[in-house]
Amino acid sequence: MPFTGAPTTPPLHSHVTDAIKTPSLIRLSETMVLARFETLKVYAALGAVRALLAAGTIRPGDTLIDSSSGIYALALALACHRYGLRCHIVASTTVTPTIRSQLEILGATVDQMPTESDLRLDQNRRVARVQELLRANPGMHWMRQYHDPVHRLGYAELATLVRAAIPQAPLAVVAAVGTGASSAGLIQPIREQDPSTRLVGVQPFGSVSFGSERFLDPEAIIAGIGSAIPFDNVRHGLYDQVHWLTFRHAMAGTIALMRSHAIFAGLSTGAAYLAARWEVRHHPERVHLLIGADTGHRYVDKVFARHREAADANTLEPVEINSLDDLSPPWSTMPWARRDYPPGVGSDQLSAAASGSPRPQPPTGRPAATG
């Protein structure tokens, strides 16, 4: 199934964000295509900043602030550079010196959290620091990448690109679940043309987004794809299938992707690649679009330098479950069937639960079948 519409002459861009936002589309097999990004969240940051400027919510010279584990921080700093805005990042302990240096050169100010072995505590600490800064500087605009749906808007452009490149095949999108903005922003416009398009989410054990918070993966460093608090931008009712993986399985997928296809990508991409291989076997009638959010640079020491430790991806299979009660590391998968989580509870109620209200129990039992 050949790709169509590739330009013969590369466009001349006026800002680097236009050059790096568009992914390279790489065919991994007849039924799997990788959308490989340098920085996926440039779409989110540009779309959000443009919408906020157009609405008059922010003006050139204003300071935008948010919390990030890395790639959103860089994307937001680039968008601020482009539109004459100031940027302040409350950075995760996982933000590398390479990313921090780029942020500072771009003019962003950076609060980086001290080293923390538990990324849940790191995330909670970052949110608390943002709120502290907002109290001291009420003129700052909190971007709220975890909650503000404005971050979904930029991905409509990506949806158009995907449908132009793969115009007729039934699709399945396989993406790591982070803030949820990219999945929602991509799948919703695609489903306007084909409501049957599947969305497969990939989570680390320990994340609250799909009910695995009772687990602790001591090696979990899959920055950006799990959550210690509920995110409004995670629209549970959009997902058809969910996979939960440990760090070791994500590492196996990351090394397998490079060994098999020479693609140097981040750990969340490796986790999604492992899940996509399983999905391809179970849904061979679909082309699976795998979202590769970033490159592998921030995982050189903890993943790529340890490549000899990686398990053979060909030997790994998930436990197939029908209830969150049966979640079992190192890899579980479950039909989600586009239902809310917990059933009948909206994201605003989940956010209230995160701020102190009693948290509803995870769903159990067999979900409804998909069409």
C-alpha cells in the first residue's frame, strides 16, 4: 500500500517548529507504520498557544508556566520563542541536562525537582510547585497540559497528514497514554471519517490513568506516559484496548525496534511497539499507526547502554484479562471498549478525587464488546 502525496522539494520553513513538528512516516511492515517524531508535543504547544493568543487569553510578553517531564517543556519553550512569550518550566527529575540546556538557551527559566526515586512523588511535587509560583505571580498563565483541552487542537493537522498518507486502509492508532491530548486530538478527527478506527493505549504499571496504581515498578522511568494524578485530557471513552507494561518489557520493545528497524526512539515508543506487534497479530486487517513521541537520547544510559540485558521481544506475550482485578505484571492487556473510567464518572469528578475527595473504585467485570 504505497504512500501518496510526498513532496519532491522540501518546504522552506520560517521557524524550526514547522520543521520538526511533522513526523517521518516509516513502514515497519505491511500492517504497521511508525510516525517518528523528534518532539511530538510541538503540535500540542503550537496549537494551544495559537488558540490562546487568538482568544486574547494570553498576549506577547506574557509568561507561560507548566510542569513537564521533558518533551512538552521543550515544545512549549519553542512555541514561546516563536510567538514572543516568556516560559517557566517546573521540570521533572527525569529532564536531562541536554533538554535543560536547550530550555535555558531558548530563554525559559527552569525549576527542576531534586532527584526522586518515585516518579509519583516527583509529579505531585511539580504540581505543588506550579501552584506555589502562581500564588506568588498571579500574572503567569498556567498551561495545564494535563487538563486543558486546548492542547488537543494542534493534532487535527496530524490527523489530516495521516489520512493523506494512508488514505483507504482501516486504521488502528497505538499510542502511549500520557496527558491524553495527543490520542484524543488525533483519533477524534480520524473517527469523523471512519468511526471504526481503533485506539490502543499503552500504560506503565503504577499509573492511575487506567487503574494500575496499586502496582509499583521499581525501575519505572518511562517518563511522560504514566500519571500519579488523574488527567482531564485522558478521555477513557475513546480507547478500544489498553496494554500495561513494566519498564523491562518497554526496554525489550525499545531495543527490538532498533535491532529490527534501526530506529532510535524513546522508551514510550518501545512500549508501544511491543503492544503494536501483538495488536497486528490479532487485527491483521488494519494498518497500525504507532506513535513514536521522541528520540532515544534521554534513555542512552538507562536503556540503550544496557541493551545486552534486554529480553527477546519475540518471547514476550501479555496476560489477556477482562477485569482490572486481574491485572498482572509484567504485561497485561484488556479490551477497554470505549467506556468511561470509572463507569459513569467524568474527568471533572476524577480531578476532584485527586484533590481530596474519595476516589471511586476501579471497574471490574467484562466490558461491552466493540463493533
